[in-house]
Amino acid sequence: MNENNSVEGDSAEISLIERETQGLSQSQIVRKRFFRHRGAMVSIFVLTSIIGLVYSALDAKYFGVRIPGWWKYSIEDLPELTLGQCKDGLVGCPTLSVVPNFLGGNGVHLGDHPFGQDDIGRDYLALVMRGAQRSLMVTFIIGAIAGVIGTVVGAISGFYRGWIDAILMRFTDFIITVPTIIIGSVIGFHFGNLGVAFLAFYLGLFGWTGLSRLVRGEFLTLREREFVDAARVAGATNRRIIFKHILPNAVGIIIVSVTLLMSGAILLETALSYLGFGVVAPDVSLGSLISQYQESFTTRPWLFWYPGLFIIVIALSINFIGDGLRDAFDPRQRRRLTRKDRDRAKLGSKTGVQK
Amino acid sequence: MSEQVLKISDFNVDFWVDGVWYPAVIDMNLELNAGKVTAIVGESGSGKSTTALGLMSLLASNARMSGSVQVKQEEMLNANSATLRKFRGREVAYIFQEPMTALNPVYTIGFQIVETLRNHFDMGPTQAHERALELITLVDIPEPEKSINKYPHQLSGGQRQRAMIAQALACDPGLLVADEPTTALDVTVQAEILDLMRGLKDKLNSAILLITHDMGVVADMADEILVMKDGVTVERGSADQIFNNPQHPYTQQLLGAVPKLGSTKKRTMPYSESAKPAPVLKLTDVTIEYPKRGRIPAFTAVKNFNLEIYPGEIVGLVGESGSGKTTVGRASIGLLPIKTGSIEIVGKDISHATQKDLFSIRRHTGIVFQDPASSLNPRLPIGESIGEPIFLAKIAKGDALAHMIEDLLDQVELPRSYRNRYPHELSGGQRQRVGIARALALTPDLLIADEPTSALDVSVQARFLDLLQELQEKLKFACLFISHDLAVVDILSHRIAVMQNGLLVEEGDRDAILLNPKNDYTRRLISAVPVPDPAEQRIRREARLAAKK
């Protein structure tokens, strides 16, 4: 706190004091703290730019209206294989160059196929863009559906206990016993042509079990705390107690679990694509690109790099945003004792003894 | 001249927090001889526990210590871990505040004592077991052969503390450091533990470093006293000096803040005996049962309880832990269902009320909980916590609500700017004020205060009680004040009810109960309250011992 104030300067501090007596609601304070979290803000920026970049790259058709993309190739185009910047007799290398001339590079330019071409000559940038579209969609749909169902089921069974809890948890057990991969392949087999969004929706319906268990456990402990009684005495309804009082206290666990779930969704989709049920060719996803070209890792590594890079950046951004949310909800966040501090402390203790 | 056990000279402790060294103990000097008790007294944050932990280098890694700590002429500060291990348990033993957390719950107490013994001595298992049995007998745990195989949760609080003491005594240490050894215990148990510690000290000729905030305990035990404030030793002297002739203003203030039994003047009842108004709270033949859960049988916490509270009076409900007083308090505002009998609040029966009825009845009630840290939602700024009852009762919203919150904060003497703070940013006393502000938000006719001061320091407690009294005089609410501390109840209440094992054993005017108790249990409760006066404590102690024989 103090540090932030001094960094932001005096004017910010004065207005802060002026505003201090003004009442803020919990959500206002959480929002303020979230916007102050640098990592989360950067990640939101990165993620939105990726989404913008990825979705505007290719020609798309929404409600019958064709919107042209900024990239010249689509995933169906089959341009001739070019040499790119290949050296050892390979073809289809990336033409992207980021090292300027004066640093000994080839200058900054995109070239014809910035990410290279795959083995039959399709433009890899177009493939990666389409793959990222698909993966992002799968990730968010699974995360949102599983997150909501898991939280609600866990919250209700943890809060009400008794027979409601018993029924919901046995139902959860039942869902857990059915392997997701098999569900995915069955759904993919029967409804594969309905599209990826549909598949993701169904996977979301089966992916909430772990989260609901964690949330239930958290609710079981939190509901015994005195502030819940205090809220009840104040006249709060059960719904208000669950969503206003207990849920913000359980947010840490929910966010950690949902971000893991979302990163896991990318892998799940990859596994299903590998089985041939997720994203059906010629459509691609980041996962299917990686699994499709895993043999070419040594010979043509760029086929591996670009989808991998996108997966990492997306997963990291989601994690950082989750971190920011968790910190914003948890008022007790403090600056951690770094190793540098500890070294200084040790140094200090030595000099302290000598004096 | 007895042997010197502990010598602390120019002892300093600092903590490294956010890039700055914060001093916790400043230039502490202390000498302690065998068979003597030195007490370090101070309020929370004064550095007394830091001193105790610093003696054996048990502080967190961001602490730095300087000066010298000698135990039996050997330097402890910055000694290597082998030396420290040899001394810990063997020469210096600790008795911690909370025996439930200091004993490992998955091992029997016998195992834990044996472990200590075999760590320090070359001892066979049978031999160690015999010695452990001997120790358990020494600390007067009933049925030693059976108790040695019991787990901590199977023992009562007092027995757990005895087991802790047995473990601490395992190696006949020259120095016992007792860090608030009786704070978690009831007064009658506290008296027993203090007697035990005194007896053992004389028998084994150990020195005791007693750390406490309770002036009564100090008066009972200490030969010499150090008063600490913000890390500085402000006064030191013999027990008689400190209690009868305190020099430093802080010591005087500390002694002045200790509530004393029978020191308050007579209070006029808010109503006349002949024309009683209708009671605000009326409990008739209330029985409360905790239902059977798995293999744990049903437990009757309160039996046939009768109590009436009239407008404008404060009724103190006193009893030891487990007597059912909190249960009564919670049932009185409909947080717990009752089995038989009836509870009426302002003439409305709540025992069979629906959720909807309860909602309207609760507008007439407020409750202050025991632990302000747990009764305020840690994720909710306190302004919102205070305003919630008003908001939910649909009395005000938006700006009007903000104004009411400001008024409530003014009422409990908290700055308005605190409304955006989270509970953890406030001190214990401030949090409890927030608790009161919330309870009074709807200007209730009945306030239930469930041990609101038990987590507070004496001086904070004194201010808190003043505030509560002021508010009560201004707002004229009726109050059920639940406490284990008779002295606190004495200050506040018009009438007192005493509970034991779920039964109401005595009830009547404050003076009738305190000066002329009819019931044996009430008498025992009153005599066990430690008073901050060494001479008085000695007389009482002897009376207690005589009664035992």
C-alpha cells in the first residue's frame, strides 16, 4: 500500500485520502484492486490482443455475412511449397524475420509464409490462427460451463448438507466414474459434425466434478464460521449468504481450480483430436496441429513452435488473470519475503551481533 | 544464594518487515535464580512472547537478535543447532498457551512424554514408560494408567495443560518458560494449574519465567515482575512493590484497568420491582439438545432453563466453559432450535417461528460474538458489514445507508475512514467495536453479547466496557451479557445468572449474587477469580488448600 502510494506520487495520494471517507462496496474495492494488479492487466491485454488477432485473421461467416480476414490465405488454400529461409534442402520454412539488418539479421518482415508451410503446402499461419480460434473456444466454453456447474453444485451441497448433499455428491461420484475420454469419443462419434462448440459444451457438462468437491469442502468449513451466523442474524437469506458471504471467501480455490481446468481443456481437446473425434480435418486446433506434426519435431521444428507458443501464452495469460482475481478478492495479500530480503536480514543479524 | 539459571543482558529483537527493521524487544535485562518466579507482564504486542521464543532461538527467519542470553552460564544466542537441541527440553522447557494445538493430536500423551525422555536420555522404552507414568501421577491427572494411553482430544482442557506440564517437566529442566499457561482455561481450573505449578516449582527447585497479561495470575505466582510496553521494560520490581506502589504510569494504568470484584457502586434498577414492564426476552423451561451425530450420542446442553430480561437492564450470564451459556445466547435469537419450552422476544414466540417470522423478529435483536476475527466476514469491508442489517431490513439504501453507517461508526468511536478497511487491518478492540456497531445497526431492543471481551487486552477491555455502558445508557436496550469473567459481569450488569452443566444454579441481583452467594458453585467461582493483590491471593490460596484437605 504505502509503496504504491509513494510510487504513484502525491496527487494520487491526496485524492485517495479525499475518497477514503466515501463508502465503497465490496465489488468496487475488488475491481479497484484487480485493476491495480499489473500481471493481470498485462495478461488481459495480451489475451484480448490474441483473441482479436486470431479471430480477425481468416475469412469468417457470421449469420450469412462474409467478413474478410486480414490474412491472404485460408486453411483450404494450397499454395506451392516455397523454400522460405531453409538451408538444408528443406522446404516450407518460416519467412518471418524479426532481427533487423543492422543487427546482422535479415530485416523485419513477414514474408509470404511467416510461420512456414506444412507438408502439403498449406500456409501455417492460417492453420495456427484457425487452431487458436478453436482452442480458445473450447477452453472458454469448458471453463465457463464446468466452472459454473462445479461451483453451484459444490456450494449447494456444502451449504445445505443433509440429503441434498448426499444426492448431489452421489451424482458427482457417478459422473466421476465415467471416463471423460470415452464420453468425448462417444459424443464426437455421434455428433462430431455438429461442431467444436457443441463438443466443448458436452465436455463442460462432465468436467466439473473435481471443482465441486473442492468447493463443497470449502463451504463445509466456512459455513461454521461466526460471520455466517452474524449475516443470518442480520436477516440475510440463504442465497445471499451463499453468494455474498461464503463464495468470496472460497474464490481462491475456485479460481485455481478453474484455471487448471481451462489449461486441462486444451489438452483434453488435443487428446480427443488425436483420437479423431475433437476437431475433424480439414479443421484444426492447436492441439491437433501439435499431435499431427509431432514426428517432424527434429526436422521441421516450426510446425511445433508456433502452436506451442500460442498454447503457452494463452495458458499463462489465463493463469495470471486468475492470480489477479484471487489477489483482488483476498484482502490479506502481502508482499512476500523475497530471498534478497532474507539475505539482507541475515546480513543484518550478523552485524547486529557484532555491535 | 541459589543458583542462577537465566541471565539475559542487553537483549534486542528486531523483525524485518517490508524492508524495515521493527524493534520488538529493546534492551531487555533479566536474571532468574532457581526456585524463583519472574513474570513478564504486558499487553499484546508488547514483546513478551517474542522474548520467550527468542531465548531458545525459536523466532521466525526474519528476526534478528543481539545481546546475550545465558542459561546456566552457557550462551544460547546464536549457538549452533546441536547445542540448542541439547538445551531445549533438557534445561529449558516450554508450556504453551493452547494445549490443544501444542500437543500433537495423533499421538497419545504418554507417547509424547516418552519421546521427550528418549530424545534426551539413554533410556529403554519400558523405563521411559515408567517415568512417564510417574510424571503423569505427579501432575495429578486422574487414573494415570489409563490416561497415559489417551489422546489429547480425550482429555479436558485442564488435563491437557497438565499433560503439557508433565511433558515439560520430563527432563527436570532448570527453567520453565510458561507462555500464558492458563489463558485458555476456566478460573477454577486456572487456580488448580497455578497451585500445581507452584507446588512443582518448590519440589523440583526450578525457575519459572511466567508470561501473562493477567494481573491476577501474576499476583498469585510471581516473586519478581517486569512490566513491558512496546518492547521496553518500563518497570521492574518485587511483586509487593509493583502491586502496592507502582511507579510508572503505564503500570498504574494497567493495574487500574483490571476489573475488580465488588468495586463498582450500587446500580439502580431500570424498573421498579412492583411494576415490572413486559420482558424483552423470556425463556421458559427451555431445553436444548445437540442431536445425535454418527456415533456421538445426543447431548443435552441446557436443561429447563428459565430467565426473563426486562427493558433497559443488563443481565450477566456466568459459567465455565461447557456450561451451556453460549448455547442459551444463540438459542435466544433463534440460531439454534430448542427441544422443549418456549422463547419469547418482545412478546413473540420464536421457538416455532418460520424463517419469515424470524426475519421480522430479528430486527429487534442484535448479537456481538466472542471472536471478532471470525465474526466479521474477512472479504467484506467493515462499512458493508455494519450496513448489512439495515440494507437487508430495507430501511435505507445508497446515500442514506452511507450516512447511517457513518453515524454508527461515530457512535462506537471509530473514524469514518475505516469503513473501507477490511477486518484484518483493524486491531482486536476496533474489530469488536465494529461488531457492536453492526449489532446496534437496527437499534435493537435486545442485545446478546457473547463473551465480547475475552479476546481483548485489559486496557482495551476497560475502554470497551465503558463504551458498551455508555451506549446502553443512551439507547436503553436490554442486554444479555455472557461471560466467564465475574469481574466483568460485576461492572456491567444489574442482575446475574449463574450456570453450571446446563442448569441455572442461581439468579438474582448483582449484589445478592456477588456478596451473598447462596449456591456452593457460585461461591467457588467467586473465590477462584484471581485478584491483582499478592497478599489477598496468598490468603485465598491457603483457604483453598485448607478446604482441599
